[in-house]
Amino acid sequence: MQKYLTFDCYGTLLQEAGTYDTIAQLARKIGVDPQLARDRFVTYQDDRNNMHPYIDYDLLTRNNLIHLDYQFGLKHQFESYYVDVLTAHRNLKPFPEVIRTLQALQQRDYHLIMMSNSSWDIIPANAAALQVPFDIWTAEDVHAYKPDLHFFNTVADHYGFTTDNHWHIAQGYASDIVPADQLGWKSIWINRDNAAPTTAAVPTYAAATLDKILAWL
């Protein structure tokens, strides 16, 4: 029987701090509060209202930078660094334990699948940083961002997931663990920040780092 593991990418496998640190550095250069700029960028990027109707991730990022300019009363300051921000996002690094954990899972004959709220002008570089082969599904492929169940159902139907052949592994509670619970998927929450659940959705397991999942798979 083929065994499948689906993964969220950002925050689960790759450290998003690289993008957010770039925003803070640009804020210092521009002359505005770097922590406030960072926080506002994250808030905008996480707000699903900014993704409807569907837009590609690169446009979402550009809109975010335009919104930052508006928030700080600027004109084309953050937006002028659009390419720099996308470059930072392409160059995100894995968490320290990720590559060796993925290699161990590959040796156990798991079929690794990435489900990412990203787009194809960004994700190839992100996937290359992980050093193991993945099937990749992005929001661009399905024209929906997680937690939209259309994303999850499209991938599930493609591979024929069952409770016996599949686990979903993710850091995002609202974006991944909640919809996984709704669909009856077995899941592992990579709760790096020791956050508390915000709904009744409960993962099958939770762990602070990715390597801990090897005890269950």
C-alpha cells in the first residue's frame, strides 16, 4: 500500500522569518517602525479576505507592500522593494531538523506531498531547499487558499487518501489542522510556538519540532 504524507510548507518546513526580517530591514531603511511594519505585513498576508477573489501569491505580496505604504502614509516606498521581498521568500531556509527528518521519511517509503499557499514563481526554489523530492500543489493550481476545503479535497481525490494511507502535517492551526479535522484526516500539528487551539479541532498528535513525528509514522 502506498503511504502518503501531505505537508504545509511555510512555518512547518521552512522558516518564514527570512521574509519578515526583510520587511523589518526595509522599514529601517525607509525610516518607519520595523516591528510595526513586520506585524502589519504578517497580519495582511494572513487575512483570507485579502485573497478573494483568488489572486496569485506574488500579487498578494505586492498588494501587501502597497498597503504598508498606505498604512505609513508613504508613496511607493515598500512597493519599490517588491522584487527584494519575493527574493527573500524564495530563499527561505529549512528549520534545523527538517532535512534529516524528510530523508528518514523518504527511506520509509512515504510519498511526500507539499500543499502550499504559494505560487509557481516562488515554490520551486523553496522545494529545492528541502533536498528531497516532493509532489507540489499550490494555491495557484487549485485557485484557492487553505483553509478552503476545495484545496484539500482536490488533493485527496487525486491520490485517493484514506485514514489508512495518509497523514497531514502542518504548523498552521487555522489553515491546516482545522480543515483536516473537518475532513477526518489524521494530522500532526507542528506547534513550534506552543500555541493553544482556538477551536474544538484536535490534531491526532502535536509536536514542537518536525523530527518528533518519526515516533508515530
